Amino acid sequence: MARKKKDQLTSGLIGLLFAAGGLTYINTQSIEAATFVFFGGAIGLMLILFAIGMMKQRKLNASGIRQVDEMNGREFEQFLKLRYEARGYKVRVTPYRNDFGADLVMERDGRRIVVQAKRWKQNVGVKAVQEVAAAKSHYNAEDAWGVTNSQFTKAAKELAMSNGVRLVDRAQLIHILLEKQSA
């Protein structure tokens, strides 16, 4: 989905450059002016895209997500425990084996939430959603969350939607990490 939007944006910008060059030629009858507008615009866009890329890299570096990517599963669970405790939750890490589908059990304001944590390199599928949905009942929780440093598959998102499971993906996790730093 994001790739398709990026391709559409690129096509639109290239079309805009051609249109600007063409309009310049029509108005000035100068191929030099049209060429200058086209290539000047292309260089300007490349500089803007480079600057945006640099800002994204700075944001990623500042968030600490790269360190999260290097953690193992147990370290990720402990990391989330600390993050959510800092946000006011009382957090208990479940046993590493036989956890009944929840890695964390959190409480705040009288509500219990079970969390399935997935520190993965690939996208997280429906199995994680199935596990945390089952854990919700087992731990007598009001909410169920899946949290990853990656993304969720389309099928996982569909299953989460139909089961009332909140998904926290990479972008949302980065936001949480940056939020902690600005507080």
C-alpha cells in the first residue's frame, strides 16, 4: 500500500515537471527556459526528498528503534514492560513458556490488558492475533494488544479488527519511543 502511494506520488511529480516545462515552452517559446524549469525542478525535488530522508533517519536514530531491532524476544518483552510502566501501567511479564498467548499482562485504571509482543524481522501474521485474542479470555482482560517492531499482515489486521485486538506496529512503536523522550 505505501509502495503504491509512493509510486503514484513519484509519477505525479514527474508529470508536474513535464507540465511545468511544457507550459514554460508554450509561454516563452524557449527550449532553454523549458529545459531549465524541468531540470531545475527535478534538482529541487531531489534535494527536498534527500532532506526528508535525512529527517526520517534522524528520527529513527533518536527513537532507539534500531536497538529494539537487535533485541531478542525476551529482551523486547522486558523493554515493553519498562515503556508501559513509564506510561503508568502496572505490568507483569508472563512465563516465557506456557504463557497462554500473552507476554505481558498490564493494568491501569481498573482495566486489564494482555499483550502479545513480537520482535521480528518479517511481518507478523494471524497466529499472534489468535494467541492474544485467546489470552484475553484466559487472563480475564478487557483488552488485547499485539505489539511489534515490524508490521502486521493484511490478514492479521483483518482478524484483529473482527476480534477487537489493538495492533501497535513499527510506526506506532517509534511514536511511543519518541514520546518518552519529549516528556
